[in-house]
Amino acid sequence: MFKKLYDNKLKVLGMHCQNCVKRVEGVIKKLGGVKDINIDIGTGEVSFYSKKQVDKNILKEEIENLGFEVEENKND
């Protein structure tokens, strides 16, 4: 049976290197059940699929605790 995957998108400002990308990726992976994480360091665009809905407020807080800024997605 096909299970729905949720498409998640956000914008993370302040990433300057691959280490920054790995830190943000680590927070996303901690959510569990995620796949196809794509992070564009140039634009700050982050997207990934998840098996369950992600609490965007918790994700935002976790990423901001790393020292980055998360821009609200106007389409949510």
C-alpha cells in the first residue's frame, strides 16, 4: 500500500559552508522518516519528504538553536 509523503520546504539563512549544511541536515534527520533532503547553500532553500507531518515550529526552533535564521514560508 502506498503511504503519503509530506513535502516540506523552508528557507534557512546564514549557511556559508558544507559544515553549515551538515548541521541543518542533522536536525532534519533527527525527525526520523525523512528522505531526499536537498539543501541549496546559495539560496538557503531546504526541501525534504517525510512520512509524517512535521511540526514546523519545532523544526524552526531547532535550526535557530544552531545559529541560523529560518524564514517563514508564505505558502504554508
